[in-house]
Amino acid sequence: MNLVERGTADNREPLSRERILEAAVQLVDSEGLGAVTMRRLATDLGVGTMSLYTYVPNKEDLLDGLIGIVISEIRIPVPEPTDPLGSVRGLLREFRRVSNLHPNLVPLLPSRPPTTPEALRLVEAGFDALRRLGLDAGEAVQAYRLLVSYAIGFVSVETGGYFRTAAEAAFRTIPSDPRFLEQFPRLLEAGPHLVEWDADAEFEAGIDAYFSHLQDRSAAAPAPSER
């Protein structure tokens, strides 16, 4: 029996912020963000709507809480003193894994900065790994922004099904008009590769490309005494 079912069947279970947020995550996972209202959550939990506001004062707070719950599922790798890039890679993989468990929440990520202790610990782990790579504080911030932008962008495209949907739409149109053969030769030759997408391999390739840049930059940087 899941959290929502327990709440409905046994109203004696104390209401709490955690219980409300977990019920909201379940609802988003199953029906999408549009299904989440205070009235619907109260119905699923078997409580009065107004009782929710003691723990979740408004919709914005609810959305922040949803992201906090999901981020708490990200397992922070144990730091590897000799492999800081491995630590960063582990964080990015974990972020992607959890995002794919909750694809309906991915659209919230760009608009919800880290504010919970769980989210801040994740950011701290990322900065620590980047600093151990040899970057100074400003360089670590730049690397953090680029890597976060890459990860959020990738999971947004992945969970939204953009590449598969775009490829299918394009190749439903092209055969119906012979003029496309002359107008879009590169698109046609790319067709088989667009339809087949190894998301795991491409995610890793993107990380490798940026890591190569970081390693080159670190190797070219002057020694700390020379800065």
C-alpha cells in the first residue's frame, strides 16, 4: 500500500509536511504537474483541504518541496581523493537517474534553485570535486554552471522525448513530398541516426568532452605560487 492509500485508509496517521510532499510526488509521477492541487492532495490523503496549509502555506512552497524531495533521492558519491572528475561524473549520473524516475518534475528544475539542505549538500559536493581538480573558486563556479546547464538540458530533452518525436514527425512528412529529396539531403542521410538514439552513450560523451576541456585547462594553469 502506498503513501496515498495509507493516508486515505487510515486518517489517524498524523499529517506532516513530508507526508504531503511525498503524496504530491506520487501524484505528479502518475498524472503530471497539472493534477496537483491542494484539494486533490487533501482528497488523496483523506484530510480537509485547509489542514494542508499548516504545513504547505502556498503552491510555490509546495513546488519547492517537491524538488527538495526528489533531490534528496540523489545519492552523493563518496569523494575520491585521487579522482575528482569521477566524483563529478557520479553526481551527474545520479542527477540523471533520479530525473528519469520523475520525468514530470523535470520542467520545474530550471526555475527552482537549490535551497533545501539536501540540495545544498549536492552543490557543495560538486564544488568540492571541482576545487580538488585544481580550479579556483571562480573557475569552479563557471564549470558548475556549464555542467548543470548540460545536465538539465539533456534530461529535459530525454524525458520529453524530443529527438524521437522530432525524427518521427520529420520522416512522416518527407516521403510525402519529392521536393524534400533536394531540399534536405543532409536531413535524409541523418534519418536512421536520428531515429536510433543511445542516450546513455551520448550523455557520457558530453561529460567526456567537457572533462577533456577541464583537464587541458588544469594542465595549462600556472602553479598556485605563480598565480
